[in-house]
Amino acid sequence: MAQDKRVLLARPHAFIVDEMKPFLLDCGYTPVKVASLAELQSALAQPAAGAVISTAISSSIGADAATVFAALRQGAPAMPVMFAGMADVGTIRLTAGRAVAPVVADAAFHEAGGWPLRFDRQREFLVLRKEDLTSAEARQRAARALRSLFG
């Protein structure tokens, strides 16, 4: 397993594990589920292509999205981050915006279909919804955006 192909499931939720994990594998990445903030710190000691943060209300990690994002930025300031959830895109953007606001000024959130060719990994984030994984066409758009973000 190439270390730079690891993607941290930094704030896992059933959707992230059940549906995002196979999607990441299909895209050529190795998902690594994180069980706690302490385990996240340990996982950040090894190179990873990026991290996925669930915007669900609850997570098995026992910390909210803002706490997880702050820990990611502290341990790996340049790591690209994707936010994922089952809610509508407006709700996911709102939750993700609240999560990054204490750490990132002027953050931007993009859906897979609107992922820019040029972007700033420090302040621009991919937002993926469950619907982005339902059809072949949507999955292809999501895969292109994900590969662009995570490299």
C-alpha cells in the first residue's frame, strides 16, 4: 500500500464507512478509518493523500466536525479535506463552513460537478453527498473531483 494513497476517514459515520469506503477504493485510494482523536493524531504521523470528514450530527469518533478539522490542520496543515454527508448540499456546506471558520478565513466549498480546475487546497473543499455516488455519471464526476483534490 502506497502511503500517499491513504485517505483518512477522519470523522467516520455509517455513510462514510459503508458507501465512501468502496468509492475511495474504486478511485485508487486506501481508506483508513479513525476511531478517536488520539488515533487521528497517530494516523497523521504517516503521509496521506487527504481526509474525509462526515457532516453528520454524530460520529463514532465522538467529536464534532470543527474539532476534527482543527486537529487535522494542527497535525497536517496542508492536507486536503473533503466533507461528506447525506443531507442536502446547503446543509452540508453550512456544517462544513462552521467547522472550518475558526481555522480558515474565506473558505470555499464546491460540489463535484462544479469542482474548479485550479484551486487552493488550504481554503477550498470538496462537498460530496450520497446522491453523488448513486449513478454512474455522478460517480464519474465525483471521482474526477476527488482525484483532483487528493492528487
